[in-house]
Amino acid sequence: VYCEMDNLSTVIQQILTQYSVDTREDVSQAVKAVTKKAAKIVKSNANVDKRNTPRKGKYKRSIRSKTVEEVFQTEGVVYAGGHEYSLTHLLENGHFLWNAPNRRTREFKHWKLGEEYAINELPLEIIRKLKG
């Protein structure tokens, strides 16, 4: 960029402002991509009751993701919609059976896998986006 010495500060300010806008857009795109992929990982590892019941797959289908954009921040959230959120802790950590108090159900670590993916992948995705 060529400019007069009198306009140098204005031109530098414009360049920095454009860089800031581009960086925020890249980070926002990275957060959206990682959030969608984390939701797919959680959903693919979620438990489905093998029996032929009316609830078959309802919990797995309820897993959703959304991104919330504010001025200087983009936040991605993966959640279980409807009333199915109440099953997440029970499935993730296991629980005692009501009819056999000495027995526990097994754990299905599907949320942990999505969380680990997001923690490890988000910085790498942001770096990839910023490098172009």
C-alpha cells in the first residue's frame, strides 16, 4: 500500500481494522466447524437401545449443536435437546439399577470424546484458518 506520510496513521489503522475483522471471521468459522464435528462424534458414539422400543434412538437423535456469535466472541455448544438432557449424566457415568441396587450400568463415554476432540482440534483449526 502506497500512501503519503500524512495519511500513514490512517492507512495503518485501516489495515489493522481489516486484519481484525478477517481474524474474527476465521476464528468464528473454525469454532463452527469444530462444534459441528464434535456433535457428530458425540452422536455417533451415543448409545442406542437395541430392543425394539418406542424410545429407540430418541436420545441419539436429540443431540444438537449451535454456535452463538457475539461482538468479539463465538461460542459453540453441543447439547441434548428436549427432555433428553437428563439422560446425559446417567449414560456418561453409569448409575445404579433400581431393581438391583448392588449392580451398576456401564458407562458410555460419548460426551467425553466430543469434548476431548474440541479441546485438541480447535487451536489447530484456528491456526489452519489464520494461515490461509
